[in-house]
Amino acid sequence: MASTIFEKTSSGRKGYTLPVNDVNIKLENCIPSEFSRKEDIRLPEVSELDVMRHFLELAHMNHCIEKGFYPLGSCTMKYNPKINETLARNDGFNNLHPYQEEDTTQGALEIMYELQKDLAEISGFAGVTLQPVAGAHGEFTGLKVIKAYHDFNGNSHKNKIILPDSAHGTNPASVVLAGFDVVEIKSNDKGLVDIQDLKSHVDDNTAGFMLTNPNTLGLFETQVEEIAEIVHSVDGLIYMDGANFNAILGIVKPGEIGFDIMHYNLHKTFATPHGGGGPGSGPIGVRKDLVKFLPTPMVNKQDNKYFMDYGNAETSLGKVHSFFGNFAVNLRAYIYIKMLGTKGLRRVSENAVINANYIQKKLEKYYNIPFKDQYCMHEFVASGVWQKEKYGINTLDIAKRILDKGYHAPTIYFPLIVPEAMMIEPTETESKETLDDFINAMIEIAKECEENPDLLKNAPLNTPVRRVDDTLAVRQLNVKFEW
Ligand SMILES: *Cc1c(COP(=O)(O)O)cnc(C)c1O
């Protein structure tokens, strides 16, 4: 383990020179004395070179997409083009203030307007809000739209949202947060929505249905039109969790096959950086009669001028975030969409799907693939049940061994309906050589399970931190460094 920067301290060593203070204000006049520090703060005393080496060493210990393959299913860890960063750092964007006069922010407003329009066009919806700042936040906003719709129509009794058992954990959490009750239905033996089970749970209290498509098994839900008919027959709305939109860009428009609302994870599908909890962006799109419920303001255009439109104030569910969402994240997604264009976006999905199918096919002899009735989409779920039954190796052991091979592990033990699940998502940005290397590593691991199971039980062997006690870490979480 590396020592902390504090432990590298040597009294009197300095890595900075502060500019001369040319502001004629006394600090004690600005900060009330009860808030001012009584003793000098203890800061690390290190040279500039110490600091550089320290942080570079930490960065090397970490895994990131720039360092290696990152097949973390459901998270779409694609490469984020650096031009997005360069352009987002432009002073013209960086120095904007949300309270500036609209005359002076026409460029930024145009970008938001165009992004609303592009997302609506790509997904087949009538209106888009950019305010939500995560996928889960989009879910919450979409569910509040469902609530506003039913209240508006005098159907406030509708209190149930139906979800399949393959749903991402954020779905039921958002349902509860938005004030609804969760009704869970089963997936069928093909890994898709069980229509009979859906029918038996739909009634007058059904407010809506949430479906991820492609679903979390990496399978395209082929029965959306039938599902829409069932849910609409009781005036319920269908919400699409669009976190897996990366698989169907330019191929399927969710708004045209029966979905009423969807969220986009710009930080997954549209190449804005993510991980570590943010910042993200989770806009939602809705069908025409639901636009009036979206959060205000929307960006609109009249007489060649862009403006913040508060026109829906009467029917809108209100604001869901300060100002206008995560502008700098939305800006990166805008650049990505404009650079790729219609054809480029379609190729993203085609390549993401081919890459996932390639790995799945190459690994099917070595790992159990529970759902193979149809081709997978941009990701697939393998299972470690063979390894567990034959050699007593858990999926957790396999995931730890993958770290030794220089990769980030896939998502494991999700979706919950697959025992010993490993959810592998390569994304479109990886080359065939990278995929082949990963496939070989996975085959090597399958052989190690047979020949040297202890190796897996003790993995990882060559990471900076060896296997941690997850249970203890959860019970006695302590992330505070004491000096
Ligand atoms: C990532 C993800 C979410 C949640 O998105 P966040 O941006 O992490 O809040 C929801 N559903 C699915 C299927 C996802 O993969």
C-alpha cells in the first residue's frame, strides 16, 4: 500500500508559492470570529515532485478505461472522447452563470435546445427535459410525470407500478420514493416479461409499468406492443428505463413502439464520463400529451431567439434540480451526438451488439449462458454455476481473478434472477484484439478453476489491495484518515 500524502510530510518542505495578496481586505472583517480557525491547520508539507509522484502512484493503482478493458455490465464503460473535455473547458462555457441575461447566453441555450431536440428525435418522443442528473433521478422524474398525469385526470387512486423481477435496483427504489407501491412480476423461461403474469397483476389501480429494454439480461423485449396494449387498457403508462439505449440507437425508437416515457443515461450511452458517483445526466423524454407535466423551465425558441420557457408552470410537476441540470455533462453528450450524426450513432449500437455476441459465443463452452434463445444485445449474462458445482469456485472468486489479469471485473450477482451471474458489457469502443485477450483470460480462468482452485480462492494476487472482507467493511465502514 502507498502511504498517504500526510505521512510523506517533512517539516518546512513546500510545494507551492502563493501569489502576493493585492486585495486590501482584512480576513477578520469577512469571517465572523466564531467561524475563524483558532489554530493553524495541519497540512502535508511536501515538495511539488512528492505531490506529483504521490498522485500518479495512486492513479496507477486505480483502474480506468484509459488503462484497460472495463466490461462492467449495465454501466456502459465506453471510452469518452477527449475532444468533449477540451471543448467543455472552453471559457465561454466555464464562465457562464445561470442567472445571466438570456441575451448573453444564446449559445448555451441553443446547445440545450438542440440536445432536447436530438434526444427526442433519436428516441421518438415529443418533449425532453434535461433537468434530472442521473438515471435514477430520471426514473423519479418520470414516475412523478405518471403521478401528475393520473392526478390531472382525476385518477389519484392509481398507486401501483409494476416491474419485472429483472429490474435494476434503482427502479423499485424510485417507485417508492415517488409515492407508489411496487408490484413485481416474473420473467418467463426466455428471460422476457411473462405476459400472463403481467395480465394477472394489471388492474384499475395500475399507474404504470417500468421496463428496461434491452433488459438487464441483455435481451431485447420483443413483446412491447402487446405489453403497451395491456397497460394502456387500464390507462396505465409505460416507462422505459433507457440505461441500455446503447444497444438500439438509430435502430429502435422507443416512443414509436409503445413507450410513453423514458430516461437516457447520458453518462452511459452518450459518452460523458462517469463512475465514482457523478456528475451524470438522466434526461427524460415523454409523449406529446405528457410534455405539459415536465419540469420547468424548458428551453424554447421563438423569432430566432432561445429562451427559458416557464409556460407549463400550471401543470408542471415543478423543478427536480437547481437551475437547468448538469450543463457541462449535457454539453459533452451534445458534442458526441453532433460528431457521430445519425449514421455514427447507429454504428455505435451495431458494434456494441457485435462485440457482446462475439464474447458470448467464444465463452459459451467454458461458462454457462442461461438465456440463449435469442442473440444478446450490447451485453450478456453468463453464470458461474458450472464452476461452483464442479470445483466449489464462486463467481466472486472468478471476478477477483479477473483483476489479476488486468481487467475490471464484470458486474456480478446481478441480475438477481441468474445464480452466480456475471454481466459482461464490452461496449463498441473496444478492438477485436482487446476482446480476444479478454476471452483468452476468461478461458484461462476456467482452466485454473479445474487445475488450481486455490489460486482463485486467494485471488487477487497482484493488485495493490488483496481481497477485502466485504462483510466487515459494510458493518464497520470507516473511510476517515486520522493523522
Ligand atoms: C445505470 C442504470 C440505472 C441507474 O442509472 P444511474 O445513472 O446510475 O442512476 C438504472 N437502470 C439500469 C438498467 C442501469 O443500468
